[in-house]
Amino acid sequence: MVHPITSQPYARRSRRPSRRVATVLLLLTALAMGWAGVATAAPSISPAGADRHSSSHGGGHGGGHGGGHGSSDAMTTGDRVAATLAGAAFQDVAVAAAAGYASSLEALGCFQSPERGGMGVHYINGSLLDATVDVAKPEALVYELDSAGRVAGLVAHEYIVPIDAWTSSAPPVLFGREFHRHPTLPLWVLHTWLWKDNPAGVFEDWNPAVRQCPSGVPVFGTDLPRPAAAG
């Protein structure tokens, strides 16, 4: 079994995301708060080209994170194996960081729903934020935090497609499941709870088995994103 590396408590963290990932996080934060204007249209991308994986694929977040719509919560054995093999090394957050994933905790905070369950902190790979999805290349890794605000372990993958990169009228699809729109951020999203069983369902956003955000850690929708300073 691969054990996660325990990071420093939130208040003591000093590692900063790469410039590219930091730019993506700042853009998402700005859009979430309504600071940015209407996104410009992306070059036309055919829905058929939006899937890097060869098998049939198919997809809730934020204050209204709800489950995706579409087929059942089942996924093929091949897809599950491909996803878990690709993500196994990322139990170690240092390996995830080396692969281009950066914590969004300081920009977006920790995600939770007191009524529906926990989620945790997202490590995002900005280079994967485009109109394609691949079971073996999740755009974000979701980590549960312990009571001190340290990474306790990888619990889920999150597959993400930016709204302005997707030109089809139908939502993206992965694992035979349709993505759904995040209620705040300009994203199509699909959580997949591969590393911690979710009593609510493998594709649901919230997981009742995941710890709620610990005291002292900023919470999305409550503490972050912060509004821009007045001009």
C-alpha cells in the first residue's frame, strides 16, 4: 500500500503553485466572483474529439454540487483499472506536484457541504484544462484533510472541462456519465471516488465518509474566493 506524505499544517505552508497553474487559479477565482467579463469563444472543437480514451465515456460542485446525470454509477473494469493505475502514485502529494498538480487551497479553499458530506482540497493540473478528457489524466486530484489541515490521502479524481472550451450543446461524457456544470466556477465537472468509497455514489460530488474541512482552513463559498480590493 502506498502511504501519502503528510504535509505541513495549512498555516505553515509556503509552497506556491507554478506560474501557469497560479494563472489558471487566479482566472477561476476571478470568474467565480464575477470580476471577469463574458468568456470569449474558444476555437471550434468537435464533440467526437473531446475524448482521449478509446472506450465509451460519459457526468456536481460548489454550494449546489449535485450528482451528474446520465447512466448508472457503474464503470467498466477496464476504466477503473486505468484510472486507479494512473492515480496510484499520486497518493504521495510530492509526486503529484512533480507531475504538474498544484494545491488550490489558497485560491479556492477547502470544499464541504455540512448537509451532504465532505470533499477536501483540489490539486489542479492547468495543462490539462482543455476540451478533452481521459480517464488516466484527471484534471484535478481531490485530497482529504486531517484535523490539523494536512493532506491525509487521495480520495477522488475530478475530471474538468472549461465552459469556454466546450462548444457542443451536449455535456462532456466520461465513464458513460455526463458532466454537470459547476454552479459557481465556469467548468463542467465530474467527480469519481476511486480512493474512498462514497455511500452516496461513485460520481456524486459530496462524500459523507470524507472529513469536513478542519478548523482554521479556508472554506470555499465562505472564506474564499475573496473579492477584489476596491480600485
